[in-house]
Amino acid sequence: MNNDRSLKRNTFDIIYAVVNKIPSGKVATYGQIAAIVSPGLPARIVGYALHGLPDGTNIPWHRVINSKGKISYSATRNDHDSLQRNLLEREGILFTSDGIIDLKKYLWVPDLVNK
């Protein structure tokens, strides 16, 4: 059981390190982060990791969105959805009237050589 907890913590720490690399004005998808961390890692694990961050964290969680270019809304995030949109808009990211971000324009393309 202890090994499971250590593996989870290590995976979450790697997710946080990757998310920290997303520059201002860019976004990444949950699936994109999962694939960088470990091939075959389910995208929902990235969601679990980011959902568990404490308020006031320096990790730019708001730069991670779903593969449709949208914020993944959640009833349990206590208005973090509007906060996420506000933070992205402050970085210059534009949304369509349907709440979609143009991934061709704003998707982060990491330099995997220096991962």
C-alpha cells in the first residue's frame, strides 16, 4: 500500500513539474500532459493531480484544459472555473462565444529534448 502512495505522489510531482513548464499565454490539454509524463497514463490522472492542489499554489493549473479547447467545468471546484477563464484571459488567451480556445493558436508545443 505504501508503494502505491509513493508512486501516486511521484506521478503527481512529475505532472506538476510538466505543468510548471507551460508558458504564460499558452495552454496544454490533460491528455497532452499525461502523454508527456508517461505513455498510457490516463488524462484523468492529470485532472486528479491538479484538482488536489491547494489554494494559492504557484503551479499554473489554469493553463490545462480539455482536448476540445474548453475548460472542464466541475460542480465541486467552487467557482474555480470562472477563475480559470479569468486567469487565461489575463494572459491574452481569447475564447470564442462558445467558450472554446483556439488550440492551433494557443496550444503549448514543448521542447521534449529538454524535458
